[in-house]
Amino acid sequence: MVLAWIHRSISESIARSVLWIDTAAGVWKNLRVRFSQSDIFRISDLQEDLYRFRQGTLDVSDYFTQLK
């Protein structure tokens, strides 16, 4: 069931490339390795944003939502 869900959730060309993998865990691992290339500049920007982010006058709910 999970394997079918993954296949329906990805583009057709990507699905064809993982069609031969017979377990959901195997497909997930393949996709993670393929698409988890880190972007050091984006990571740095996010870390800076998190460092500077303050609650200020926001209530806890709004603060948490923006933080997410």
C-alpha cells in the first residue's frame, strides 16, 4: 500500500526510475539519496533567520506558526 502511494505521489519519470525497487523502504532510501543534496547557502540563510527571529508582540500561536 505504501509503495503504491509513493509511486502515485511522484512524477511519472521518477516513478519509472524506481519501478524496479520492490519495497517502500527501498524506494524511500533511493529518493532520499537522490534529492537530499544539501545547499550550504540555503542552510546558512535559514540558520541566520532562526537566530534573528524574535517573538516580539506575537502571541505564542502566531510565533510558533511563523517559526515553523
